[in-house]
Amino acid sequence: MILKYDEVVRSGVAKQVADNIRAAILDGRLKIDERLPTEEELAKSFGISRPTVREALKRLAAENLIRSRRGPTGGNFVTRPDPEGLSAAITGAATLLVGIGAFDIDEIITARLETETICCRLAAANRTDADIEALESEIRVQLDETISDEAFCASDVRFHRALVNSAGNGPLNLMMYTVVEAFMPITNMIVSRVRDRRAVAGFHKQLASAIRNRDAVKATEALAAMLAYLRDNYSTSLERRERALAARA
């Protein structure tokens, strides 16, 4: 068999090129929607091969910093930053770390308590009528005993996403994306068999009511009580798992 060898991409060089272009985007030398030089022009400018340029561009595209467009007027263009897209990338990494046990449940609940407490205080001050409706609509979903546990967990995540949105703070929203989208599902997965859905919905009702009344103290108290309840449920779930494993031994 005859093997065809393609040109080897020097990944270290590709990273340096990507870093260079990224810096130009972040410091404004390359503007939003501006067309990047062609692969050939970039290769000549950096003194590297076109495959190495392609690898650098792939890195930037994976970070949602550039997009490609085909056709006579096509090429690679600087994309408008998408906070949700950037958050999703962070969330993917966080989910992986949770999955391999890099964080334990106590760390996750402590992180949620500290960060969501800030959200509660701001939500009590900044919430709109639309924010309250978003919170209360999820509570109505959660009180429906006919829905599946998966649907309940999804509504739980949406409720806390709405809580974060109610704070009305863009940077905080970006920071909280990982907490809500990565940490909450793993918490739900662990405690879903032992927690009482009505109890969770009850805590959510207390939270929504306090935020509606712009009472930050009661909102943070309801949040703390809910997370303490989840921590207790985690302990119960862990004890059951250990007993089941011991019974099989």
C-alpha cells in the first residue's frame, strides 16, 4: 500500500498565529464583520504554510471569534461576540470537570449559594413584571404532577435562569451561565430520586414571592433553605447508594 503524506501542521505555530489574530480582534485592530486576509496572504505574512494557517483559523472559529462565508465575496470574517456562545464553551468544560469528579457536591452547592445570593439581591431591586411572569410560569409547570422528572428538572433549570436574568446584570449573567447550565443538571441528577418535587416548587414559590415584593432578605433566606434541603437530599442519596453497593458485595 502506498501512503500519501500530507503536509504536517505545526500546531505550536498555528497556536501562535491564532493568538496573534485573536489579540488583533480583542484590541480592536480587526473590527466586527471585517474580512481577514486570505489564507495565502496570511501564510505569506506569517511566513508559514497554508495548512498551518487553516489550523489557526479553525481554532479561532471554535472560539466563535471568526466565521467563514463562501462565494465571490466570501472569506473569513470577524464575528460579533456572542455571550451565550462563549458561556456554552465554558459550560462544556465545567460539565466535563463535574463528570470526572473535579468538584464535589458541597463545593457546587456552596458556589450556588454564594453566587445566587447576589442574583437574589439584584433581582429584588431590578426585576420587571416580565421577570416575575417567567418565574411564576415555571412554578406552574413544576406543580403539574403529571409531568416527567426530566421535564421537572428542565423547568428547575429554566427557573434559575430566569432568576439570574431578573438581576439585570450582563456580566453576572455571563458568569452564572456555567452555574445554571452545568452545575444544576448534575445536582438534579444526583438528588432526583430522593427529593420531593413539591418541596422544591414550594421553595421556588417563596423565592418568586420575595422577588415580586422586592424583599431581598426573604429571597436569600428561601434560597439558602432550598440549597440546604438539596444538600440533605444528596446525603440521603449517597447513603442509599452505599447501602446498595454493600448489599451487592
